[in-house]
Amino acid sequence: MALTLRQLQIFLAVADTGSTSAAAEQIALSQSATSAALNELETLLGAQLFDRVGKRLLLNDNGRLLLPQARQMRDAAASIERQFAGADPSVPVSLQIGASTTIGIYLLPQILAQAAQQYGRSIPQVTIANTADIAAAVAEFRVDIGLIEGPCHEPGLLVEPWLTDQMLIVAAPAHPLAQLRHLLSFAELNQAGWLLREAGSGTREAVEQALVPYLHYLRAAGEFSNSEAIKYGAAAGLGIACLSRVVVADLLASGQLVELETMLPPLERNFYLIRQSKKILSPRLTGFLELCRHASRMAG
């Protein structure tokens, strides 16, 4: 078999752009050469990799099967090139980092700032999404490493416990539950309207795992795809919420939110570092992992 990295690079470009003409621009080839290389690859594999829909090329099941393997081989070749290119291996340049929402907004910027101060060069590119989407991106080699705030359900990933996060139940000062001067009972919390993250969010899963054993169910007063929206919704009196302390610290300090005292035990969850088990650890990726672990030791 005469499979080449160039053919896989062209396949990935077409998968990313949806056409041979757009892929040709991305990889500086002619459109005819790109089409020919894709046809050679499909002939070599004995399988069509795309469905032709008008002028669009859409990955079919064969293409989706090849996609993560092609990314893995491309990354391995790029890692070899970097190792022998004479670059400083400790600089986390061109890393693709995936972070779930709370981590990406509130914690990761500090780590990246430390990297910039320490190495004095460009910082990684960051994708922020919910935990399920980040885990899928790691599994498919679309990002080099993931930092997530909920359990990982993707097979084939290495999961490393990272930080412990404290969760608080908060409400607007004028909320009826905030007016009570006793520890809130399970029944009182059970009757409240909760502002929740969307399904697939690590925060949503962590909240349900922490509260449902005591409250049996959470009566949703609204679902949001962003923790910022939830905290401001709570401050506006739309309902109560269970959010990370780092998310609500500013509104607690300003008095726009108050922490509700309850009969629940302390609510905590874990943050995790995840990576593909087949991912080759370049010196740069290893260096970034160590920065994250150092942040964990400092927090501990």
C-alpha cells in the first residue's frame, strides 16, 4: 500500500472545508491536483470517503472512520518535525487546547498568562465548549488536550484528576429562600425553581450528581448554555442556582447574590485533564501539562 501523509493531509483539508477547491487554497495546491490526490486515496482504500451533495463533499461513515486516524498520523509527523527543527521544546506554541466553559473562562487564562510570562512567546489556541463536546474533540484528535469539569464518558481517553472545585447554592438577596433565617431543608430546596446548564454540560452533570440524591429531582426554572447567564439570571430573581465559587465570586462580593445556607453537605466536584491515549506527547505538550499540574499543586 502506497498511502502517503500528503494524501491524508489533503483528505483532512477536504473534510475541514467541504470542497476540493477550498481545500486546494488551504494547502497551496491546484484544485485538479487536490481532486486527483483524493481520488487516488479513495482508490487505494477501496472506499468512498465523502458523499457528493451538489458541490459539497460531506464525510460519510468511511470518512468519519478515517478522520481521527488521519489526524493522529498528521500530528505524529508534525511532532517529529518539531523535535528536530531546533525550536525550544518547552514553549507551548501551536497547541490546540480544549476547555469546558467554567475552566476556559475563569481558570485557563491565568495558566496561559503564566505560560506567556515564562516563555515569552505565543500562547495556545483555545476551544471553549461544554464537557461532552471537549471530550469528543480530544477523542477525535481535534484538540491536543482537554480540561473538563465533569465526568468523561468518551472511551480511549486518559483521564487525570486535576483540581477540586467548590459549588455554592446562590440566589438574589430578595429571593424568598434568602429571607429565611434557618438552614434550608431538602423540601424547601426541592420546591424551588432551579436555573440549570444544558444537557452535556459538566456543570449540569455535577449539579445533578450532587443534589439529586437528596432532592430526588430539580425543578427547572430555565436552562442556559452559559454559567454567566445563569448567575445573572439568579441575580435577577429568576430562580436559584448551584454554581462554582469562581463563577459567582464577583456577584457575591457586590451583594447581587447571596449564598444560601442549607442542610446539604459541602458540594464539591473534580476538574480533569484528558488526552487521547494514542496521542504522542511532544515536548511542548508535556510542558503545558506540567504548567497545569503546577497550578493544581499551588491550588492544593
